[in-house]
Amino acid sequence: MFINTWWAALIFSFISAQVGVNIMHDGNHMAFSTKKWLNRVSGFSLELLGTSAIIYKRSHDFGHHGCVNHLELDRSFDTTYPLIRLHPGLPWLPYHKYQHIYGPIIYCFANFGDMFGQFDELYWLSNFPVRRGFISKKCILARWVVIFWYIFWAVSFPIYLHGYTHWF
């Protein structure tokens, strides 16, 4: 946040991706450590990126692991399509042959979409009949707190330090 260079931004982006791809994912699958408390802490590291480990875990476990690679039920496929085609059953578009090039860039912005898109997940988990999910009011309040905190430290604070154009 204090160093305003392209290199700092690239390093921060890489580290942020590692939190989501490695630490949080393994922690929520109880595979980060042999200690249960350390798995929980590492799972909640997703909050540092502005999204919710609670919602991710429920959505990922039910919406992905409950029906892996099933085109209609696996929610992993509709997170990036039509930009990225992850299943052979999805319609192929000519630019998909280049997704190996532009795909990493698309995934850089996936977290920002998840930050606000997870309110839809709250509704989906609570009301979808097959999922039998329940999201408490405490979880919804925590979701708002995380979003406001993230907007403060990842948007407002850097704009204050470096100005809007450098933040962008």
C-alpha cells in the first residue's frame, strides 16, 4: 500500500492470487495443516482479499464438489463463461483458442466480481432447494463488514496516499 510502483503492484497481485489459490483453498479443504485451527485461519485468509471464506466454502463444497464437472450443476463453469470455456459441453467461440493467453488476466479480476456477487450466493445458498443451505444474519453482517474494510484498505487508503490515477 505504501510503495506505488508497477513492480509492487505485480508482486501484490501475485501474492493475493496465492492466498486464494493455495492458502485459502487448502485451508477450507482442511489440507493446509494437520492442525484444525490453522486450517480455519488459513481458510479465512480469503477475507483479506475482500471475499468471504464462509460463502466460498459452502458454495464451493455444494456447488462444485457436490457435482464436479456436471455441466448444468457445477457452478464453476458459469463463473468465467463466455470469456473462458472450461467444459467441452459449452459452446466454443473463436477467441477461446487464445484463452490460455488472456485467461490469467481474466482471473485477476475474478475476485472483484466475487466481492459483490457473493450476495447472490447468500440468496442462492439459503433458498436453493437442493442445497439446503442456511446463512445466518451474523454471516450476512460479517460479509458487509469485510466489504467495507476491503474498500477502505484496498481503495480509499491507497487513493488517499497516492491519488486516484496511481491507485487505478
